[in-house]
Amino acid sequence: MKKIAIVGAGVAGLTALQALREQGHEITVFDKSRGSGGRLSSKKVGDSSWDMGAQFLRAHTPQFAAPLKIWEQQGWISEWQVTPWLISAEEQGPSPDEATRYVGMPRMTGLSRKLLEGAHEFVTQTRITDARYPGQWMLSSEDGQEFGPFDELILNVPPQQALPLLPATSALAAQIESLQMLPCWTLLLGFTQTLTTDFDAAFVKDSPIAWVARNNSKHGRDSDEAWVVQASHEWSTRMIDAPREEVQRELTQAFTQLAGELPDTSNTWLHRWLYSVPADAPKLGALRDEPHNLTLCGDWCESPSVEGAWISGQKAAAFLE
């Protein structure tokens, strides 16, 4: 049995946790947030709640379709009965795709909490800022806490956050230092009345917005009217350091063009995902530094989706078999 530290409680890290726990290893998971999920995060403000990161799960491969079916049977996820629209300057209407989309229950973070159950310990609100490998891994947090020793270290964080934790002699630095992650501004809107749109979700082009969704159309969610408005990566990059008031105003105006005149808002929240998706994922699954017992994983290693994160976590665990 090995003692393994996983930094980052996103899907890739939690997938690796599941596989490694089945092998009998002792796993400690660290995350800088108050809970698990990474980009499966949810947000609640007043009476409004939203899935603020990944909006759904879907399978492009038979490998990922299998766990989705198992999770559905276990009640961890549920099918989202939605037909997203496609909206552009030239056309708008229901998407022709027949993809089956799932959502975590009772919110997206619900899936991550189930995947986390195999952890020996989950250390929250702890940002790991230093990692040393004198034969075993010793970790330090920004508030001065020390953790370890660990036999293995898995970093499930964006490449920009992994770089400072790598040993000076690690060959992984050269592989990831040029990888670019794209931002995404996300506006969360709660309303006092139901919006009379023909769609519950839409992929959008020719707009600052790339995606909108009526969060309460998902199974198990609160009934209050709540919408998620995610900006395009291109627009978010241009507006990355813009004042929050300006970002919120422009996204609200763009949403009004899609949905018509908006009723009064009950609650709002604006979030900037600084490292949302990779600009060009290397399709490597996971990265391994064998001399240092170190593994990197995340959707940025494979493809920008929950499925990509799951594949990455599977490959990370396979390195340790």
C-alpha cells in the first residue's frame, strides 16, 4: 500500500482516486476550495443556485459511456431532458444532435462528492504552495501547514499552477510551460419570474456569449428561475482584466438580445474561470515523471470536457499499477 497525495479535487483527480483506492492505496486529497468538484462547481446565492462550471456530461467514447450508465443507476447523475438550440446571426432553432446529456445530482458537485468517498482524508481550503521530494513527497500550504510524507504525488491542477510545484530537475516543466489555458467569464442570473424563451439551453455564436442554460430545467434543481450565461473564450480573453461591472453589463445586454426583455433579477453572481479550457490539448491522457513519483492529470492533458478529465484520471492511475 502506498500513501498518495492528490492536489486538486476535480474529476481527473477523483477518477484517479477511485482507481487507486480499489488497488488498496491510502489517498489524501487537497483542494484550495471549500468543497470538491473543480469545474463541476455549483453556486448558491440567496434563493438562487446554479451549476457554474461544466453544464453536463456526455460520452463520445464507449469507455466513458460505461461509467455514465453506472452512475445513473446509482443515482449520482440523471439524464437532462433537453434539446439545446443553436443560435447565430443567420439562424436559430433546435440542435439536430441526439446526444444524451447527464447532470450530477442534486447538482453537479453531487457527482464529485460521491467520487470522493474513497479518500482517506479530504483537506479543504488548503492551497499547496510548495512540494519537495527528498525521496518522499512533503507538501506545504500557504498558511504554513506541513503534510507528508507521501510515496506519490498527483497534481490535478492547470499547468500554470503545476509548474511552481515541480522539482527543478523534472522533465515535465518543458512539456507544459507553453500550454495555454483559456478563460471564461460566467454570469449567473436569478429572476423573480420565468423567462418565456423557447429554449432551455443554447449554443450561441456571433455574440459575447457561447452558452446559456436554464439551470432549473435540470432534474433535481431548485425551482426558482435561474440562468447560466457563459461567455466565449475569445471574448473572455479580450475582457480578462476588464472591470467586473463592465463584464456583467455587456453579458446582460447580450443575454437580453437572446431572451428578450428580462424580468427583475433576484440574485446575481459573476465568476471568472481564469483557466477554463486548454487552447490546444495535447491528447496525452496524463504525464508522468517516474524518477520523482509524480503524475500530472486534468482535462488539459486530454480534451476539454468531463470525459477528457475522466480519461486523464484513468491514465494517471494506470501509471501507478
